[in-house]
Amino acid sequence: MPNSTTKPHFDHRAAQSFSLRFANTWLNLKNLVRDHAQLALLEVQRASLSFAKIVAAAVIIAVLVVTAWMGLVAALIVWIAGAGASWQVAILLAALLNLVGAGALAWYIKSTLPELLFAATLRQLRADRAGEADPDDVPDHEPAKA
């Protein structure tokens, strides 16, 4: 039967052991966070270097494509002039061909501009502000409600 006058025994070794385990866990956690942050930094550096290489390659590709286009236009001019047309007519036809191509690309860009405005997102935000959802913006794959 326990004596009611004795104090409960406090185990100092267990407290030191817990304190040591907590300190080691805290140190491991700090090291883990530091290692992950360092890994993320290294990956950002690697990605930025790769991005710079991609941009440089894209610029070189653009220069080569423009040079090839100029060669094709020059060959077309020579072909038209060789077929009996004057140089002025051949150059005018090549210029018109370039303008038609530029106009087609401008039309394509103009037709895709509305997609850049996040129209569905803006409608949804406006509807949420008004307190009602737009039924056109509900996805088709929404799970059925029971």
C-alpha cells in the first residue's frame, strides 16, 4: 500500500531523455526545412538557366525562319521575273503575299483575344458577388448531389 506521505518520484533521466529527443527532433526539422529550401533554390536556378537557353534558342530559330522566308520570297521573285513579268511586278506580288500572310495572322490574333479576358471567370465572380451562380459556368463533370 502506498504511503500517502511520500512524494511522487520524478525521473530526471526520463525528462533529460525527452528534452534531448525533442531538441534532436527540432534540429532535424530545421535541417529538413533548410535542405528543402536549398533544393528549391537550386531547382529555381537550374530552371532559370534552362529558360534562358530556351529563349536564346527561340531567338535563333526566329532569325533562321525569317531568313528562310526571305529566301523563299526572293526565289519567288526570281521565278516570277523569269516567267516574263517585270521585276517591279514580281516584287509587288511578293509584298502583297507578305501583307496577306500578315493580315491572316492579325485576324487570327484578333479572334483569340476574347479568350485572354478570362470571360467565364469574370462572369462567375460577378455572379458570386451578386449572390447567384451562372448556370452556364457549372462544369459538366460535377458530381450528382444525393
